[in-house]
Amino acid sequence: MLNLRCLRWAAAFAVGLSFSLSALAAPSWNATGLTVGATDAPKVVAAFDTLFSSKFGRELPGRVVLRANIADGPNPETHSVLVLGQSVAEREAFQTKLYASPEWGQFLETISTLSQGPGSTMRGSILWNTGDLSDKDVVWINHFLTVSEPAVLLNAMQTYNATATGQQAPGQLHLSAVYAGGPGAPTHIVSIGYESEAEMAAWAQKQQADPAYRVLVQTMLSVATYHGATMQRDGKAWGKSAKDAASMK
């Protein structure tokens, strides 16, 4: 029988692993924060390995990524569990198997001893993305925005993406609508993935010199309040590839 601590974990991961119901036709995501000591981080990876190597775990219809928080301001959380999914029907079928599996209870028991508790939670859906959705992109910058005119923001991003400089952008970019959670109660997140911090820094330097990019930034700031950014690095992923889990269909 699960103790109270595990029941809290069950509730948090039920949100995290359920995939989002908010946008039926778009890739949806959930994120759950963890606070893990440095020596326990490999044990967390091992717990996920065990979970997703089980019979039901091998049937995971989406993608689960364990990310380390590199720069997150005063947030004490060390990691985030990101879950991507395409289909509500897939989510429901997987969830039924998940809760009936003895491996699920064992997973919760293990995780509850390794983290101080389930931390922050966010959920949302991807509205638009661009670039090569490659699993090689492991460094992520997440920009948090409260947007008054989402259509203007999306048009500005698509317009810049079509410019000569925009077409040269490395990595991948996702614009998401946020339905719950996040610093500053954002309505949207712009998440950009790179293969390395060096690639990110080189591109930022080139982009800053581009007049079209300055127009994009000015337009974004005219219709949005900026709440800052976080940086994360992918540790390990399970399930489908990023392309299969996050591409717009």
C-alpha cells in the first residue's frame, strides 16, 4: 500500500504522465519539477529506466525527458520531467495500463525517497514549431511570456522565420500556449533547442546584428510581458523521438 508521501507523488505524476487534454489536435506537454541531490541523480535515471523497460513502459506512446536545470534563478528544483504526447486516445489507453501496473507503485516508492517532493507543475500545448526536431538538441532556453495578442506574436515569429537570417537558425523552436503553471503565470512559452551552449551563443551573437530580429523583438514586447528565461539540458529520454512526439500533424 502506498504511503501518504507516495500518494502525493502519484497525484503529481498523474498530471505529468497523463498528457494534456487541453488541445486535442496539437502536441501537448506537461512538466513536473524535482529536487534531487547530486549523488541521487543517477538513481532517478535508473528508476525511469526500470519503469520504461517494463512491459507497459515499452508501450509509452509519447516521449518523456528528464532535464537538468542549468539556470533557473531562485528556483531550488534541480530537474524537470517533461512529457510530450500527440493523442488523447493514446494517453487514455496508456494511463489505464500505467495505474494497473505494479511497476508504477514501485516507481513512486523509489522516487519519493530520492526527491524532496514533486515541485512545480506546468501544462500546455504546442501551437507552432520550426526547425529540425532532432534528438541531438539537448540545451534548451525557455522564454516565459504573458501575451495580449497571440495572433500578432505568432505572425511576427513566422515572418522572421521566413527571412534569410531566420532560415539559417540552428536547432528547433516551439511556441506553446500554457494552460497552468510557470513563473509569472505566463500564457505562452518560447522554447528553443540547441546541440550545445556554444551553438546557442554563436547564434545569439549573429542574430542580434540582424535588423529583422530587432523588429521581431520590438513586436513581441509590444504585445507581451516578459517574465524571463530558464536554461535546461536533456539528461535522458524515453519513448518516441522528438520528431514523432512534437511535430505538428
